Amino acid sequence: MACRVAEYIDRSIVTMDGNNNVKATAQAMVGHKTGSVVVLDSGQVSGFFTERDLLGRVVAKGRDPAKVKLKEVKTRDLINISYDSTCTDALTLMKQNNCRHLLVYDGQAFVGVLSLRDLAQGVGEKHASRDMIVNLLGGLTMILAIGIIGLLAFQIPKMFEVVRRVVE
């Protein structure tokens, strides 16, 4: 079964109104231990704001975070993906758009955010589990093979005795 975006969506996202200042947004990001927020205007998703935006659009330009409105520095060109898309589709979109987050929708309904980090961790864990099963089966096969060899080794003297009697 193909890897699906729905498996790795972060549904516990932080949202902020676009009229909030960047300082309050940064404080909320720190408080929630997240590197991004979804920006809302009139209750609708209107943008995305990340640590990268904070550094590039506010700090590096010497702007005062307490005076800059979130709606002035948010990312407006949102890259969306359907929750039932494949992980390969998500990675392709991220690569094509040089981004690390995708907003996930179920039809017209916003359902969460997919980050490159969450996707990599989830896929890595899935492969680790699969590798563990493969290693376990390999180990059991090895034990079985050693057991058969041991049984044969135990029977070899008896087989020589049978051959000796037949030849005599």
C-alpha cells in the first residue's frame, strides 16, 4: 500500500489572526514549541508564517516585530495538497516549490499541515519497523538452518554405519 499524506498530517496546528503582530506570533510559536503558524483572516486560511519568514522578512530587514502585522509578512502563495495524496506527490510538491510545509485539505476544508520533518520521521519509522520484521525473519531462518545442520551432523555417524553395513 502506498504511503499517504493522511498518515502524517499534523492536525494540532497553531493559528493566528493576521492582525496580530509578529512578536506575539513568535511568542505563541515558542509557547507551542512549533516553527510555524497558519494565518487566518476572517476565520479563513490566508497564509502561513514560519521561522524562516521571521528571520528573512522581519529580523534581517531590521523591522520591529512588535509593530509588524503578521498579514504583512506571511507567505501568501500557499502550496496545498489533498489529504489522500501520496507521500511521493507531497515530496515532489515540496521540491518543486522549495518549501518544507504543505497545507492539507479535504476538498475545501483545511485539515492540517504536512511538514517535511514529520513526513521523513514517519516514513523512517515505517521502514524501521519493516526492517525489524525482515531482520527477525532472517534470524529465525538462520536458527532453523543451524538446527537442521546440527540434526544432520548428529545423524552422519548413523548414516556412515548404515552405508558400512550395506557395503559389507
